[in-house]
Amino acid sequence: MAYLKARLRADLATAIKSRNAITMATLRMALAAITNEEVAGSAARELSDDEVLAVLVREAKKRREAAEVFAAAGRDELATRERAEGEVLAGYLPTQLSDDELRALVAGAIQDVAGQLGTHPGLGQLGLVMKAAKTTAANRVEGSRLAAAVLAELRG
């Protein structure tokens, strides 16, 4: 069993014992999303820690987006709950890259692609640079933030 999934289950048991409703609901939702991912496709399988982390990143993004929608609609109590759930999930995610670290990562990805192509990449090679940057970032930066940084660097 993946370490991260086992940690989620253990933390769920602790949340149930301490009657922490937000943590309990969030971890149940996360474990359900992980289980759904495991049984999706033609055969059930056990997710690796990286795959579990990807599910958690996706769920945290859903919480962030839902909080924004609820806040814009004036549903502050629901926005607050979504933010609280996002904070619980954030405890399982790797530390996000700072702006300086992100710029350095993108510059490195551009250099890697330039080495492969033999020339400095332009906007036409955005996909190649994004792929290289995503591999290096490994869930430590949100995709939209990474894409914005790559576009800014390529535009120069």
C-alpha cells in the first residue's frame, strides 16, 4: 500500500476519534477520490504515492475553485468550508515553489529544450517546455501558474 494513502487512512481514524468534522469529511472525500481512481479503467490497481499525490492536487484545486465561485456568489459559509477543506489537503501536498524557484525551474526547462533542439525555443515549442517543466516541478506548482511563467519566459 502506498505510504500516503496509509497516512490518509490513519489521519482519518484520528479525525473520527477527535470528532473533527471538517478533517473527517475532507479525508473521506480524498480517499473516495483515490478509490475511484484505483477502480477506473479496465482493471483495479493500487496507486503509487505519486499518483495519490496527483489525486490530492486535483482535489485541492477543486476546493480552491469552488471557494472562489461560492465567494463570488455571496455564499461565504460555503466558501469558508471549501477553504478549510483545501487547508486540510494542503497538509499532504509538497511545499509550493516560490516565484524565484519557479523562474529558475522554467529557465532550466528552456535550456533543456534548447539543448535538444539546438536553438532557443519559441512559442511554437511551448508544449515541449511545459512537459520538461512539469516533470521537474513534480506537483510543487499549480499548472496555470507554471504555464504563465513559461509563457512569460518564452515571450521574453
